[in-house]
Amino acid sequence: MLNFYKFATLSFLAALSSSPAYAADATANAADTPAAHMPVTKGITVNGVTISADRIDAHIKTAIGQGRPDTPQLRTAVEDELISLELMAQDAINNGLDKTAETKRQLEIAQQSALIGAFVQDHFAKHPITEDDIKREYDKLKNSTTEVEYKARHILVKDEGDAKKILSRLKKGAKFDQIAQEQSLDKGSSVNGGDLGWSIASNFVLPFATALKELKKGKLSELVKTEFGWHIIKLDDTRDLKFPAYQDVKKNISQRLQQQSIQKAIGNLRVVAKIE
């Protein structure tokens, strides 16, 4: 019955946040980790093919950015891994595997991912999301939030006749908690006497949400029919929705603004693109 999307306005497309573009951006940030103490890296040649010092350093800095200590052992491990990767790639080419349809497709995807990563990094270098931008968005979201939180409990049954009997018993003084534990089909809440905790109305399906908003504290609803069956709702309490602190949602808002900025840039590209 629950949709579970509190502060949905602070979330955004997971597909984009996990895309190669953002993965590339994260790697770039890790590569910027200060490491003034790092010794000079030398390139490696494998069968005449050079693995550059810059490439080795990028992998080392990424590992450091992920919390691994900069040690000779780490450097050796990174170099060994890059040598192994290069040997496998060379053997694949020697055996003509780079000419297969599947490999060509994967190479095209890898190239596109690298280019998307470059596009994203270049875009934010030219259009950075500033602290002021984040604070303005936070204030806008906070000022537009006027919802109320409800602390309610319910009893859910399949049959309307059963629901009517239960409602009659409740109106005569039967204990809501006890009936919920014994008869409610919502096993997630029935063990707690039907308690749904604190939630905003929009977290519930529409008929339930409408009935909840019309209730007065301490009162019972009439029967409410939803796709799940028949509900009897009791409203225990209400309170103004507490908006999260700035620091708690700063990262989410920054990501939201980044996503909006990228979508706007893509929209501008679509306007001038020839798509057939």
C-alpha cells in the first residue's frame, strides 16, 4: 500500500547517477586527491607497448582516493595489474578477437562512455554548481514544503462485511490494537497494533490518503476501500513535516542540480541535432 518516497523531490534518475559519465567524474575526483608525497612513477613497456606513467598514477590516485594507503606494495600491485591487462589485450588482438562483432560493439560502448565522461567533466568545468546554487535550491524546496505528517494505524480486511463488523465493535469500545493484531491483513503493521508510524499522506494510495487527511485526531474513519481491501483508520496524531537540515541533503541537492544541468545541455544539443 505504501509508496515510500519521502522527500521525493530530492531524488532523481538513478540511471544517470550510475552512468559511465558519473563514474568517470568520480574517478576524476579521486585522481585529484592530493598526494604530494607520491614518488615519481616511471612508465612500463610491455612487448613494445608503453603503459604511461600518467596512466599508472591515475590508477594509484584512484586507489588512494578510495581509502587505500599509498605504499610500495600498492604501487607494485597496480603496475602488475596493468601489465596483466595489457598482456591479455595484446593476446586478444594477436588472435583477431578485436575484429569480432561483439568486441567491436563493446569497444564502441567503451569509447562512447569515455567521451560522455569527458563531456560531463567539461560541462561542469564551464558550468560549476556553486554553494550559493545549492543553498538557493534548498531554500526553495524548504519554503515550498507545507505538508503535514500523520501518525496513524489501520486495520485491513478483504471482506466489506467483516470490515463493518469490526467498525461496529470499535465504535462500541473494542480495542483497536488488539483487533489489528488478530485480524488485519497488513502483517507489517498488525504486529504493532496497526501502527503505520509517522508518514505524509502522499505516501499512501489515494483513497487512504484522502480519508487520512479528513480525520480528526483520535477519531476513526468510516470504511475505506482501496485495491488492497477495506481499511479502518485511526488517527493518533499530526505534526508539521520537519524539513531535513541543509547539511543532511546538500549532496542530494547538488546531484539534483547537476542532473538538471546535464538534461538542459542535452536538450540544447537536441534542438540543433539532425535526428532521423
